[in-house]
Amino acid sequence: MKNLCCVFLVLVFFSCSKSIQRPSSDVSDNLEPVRTLLDHIQSQAGVIVNGDGVTASIYIRGIGQSFVSNSSPLYVLNGVVMGKEFSSVYYDVRPVDIKSVRVLKEPSELSSYGIRGANGVILIKTKGTTDHGL
């Protein structure tokens, strides 16, 4: 009877120890920091960013910079024109959903946006969506 109890305790201990999952320290090492929309835009060549967050001012170097008029680029989110203010896309885009950010500067690229695209266009695509509009 004593041997049977020992075997039972060993089996119970063995089966319980296999079902307990211990946290791994390697999990946090594989995570990379989430880049914000501003980080994605700022990483593009020829983009000038002044400020931070929703109040940031964004300009495209060499395109339509004027002291008199608004020289902000046009923002297009998944093919939908959002406007010329960074705040128009800031709250609509979750940083983890950003698939790509592309800056249009060439006249041939800007022609389909007309006068609205005179200061450049920033195209933002998110994961799991299709283009609408242009």
C-alpha cells in the first residue's frame, strides 16, 4: 500500500508539473517598439516635421513652400482623400495597422490630385484594407 501511494504521488506531481507553464524571459526580447504614424512619415526622404503628436506640422522639401498660404501636403488614407491637416488622419490610423506610408513629390504622381496635391501627397495604407477612390 505504501508503494502504491508513492507511485500515485509521483504520477500526480509529474502530470501537474507538465501542465504548469512558466513565463519565458525571451518573449519581451522579440517585441519591437510600435512606430507612430509620425515616425512612419518622418522616416520618408524629403519630409520635414516640426512639432510632435496631433499638432505636428509636416512639409515636403522643395514643393510649394510659401509663407503666405498653407503648404501642408494632402493626406490620402487607403485611397480616400482626408484633407491637408495632419490631425485629419492622426486619430483615424492605429499605429499597429500601418502597412505603408509613401510620399508623392513628382508632378506626374501629383497630377491625379489636381491643385489639392500641389504641396505633395502622403499616401497611407493600412493592413487588411483595399483602396477606395483614386
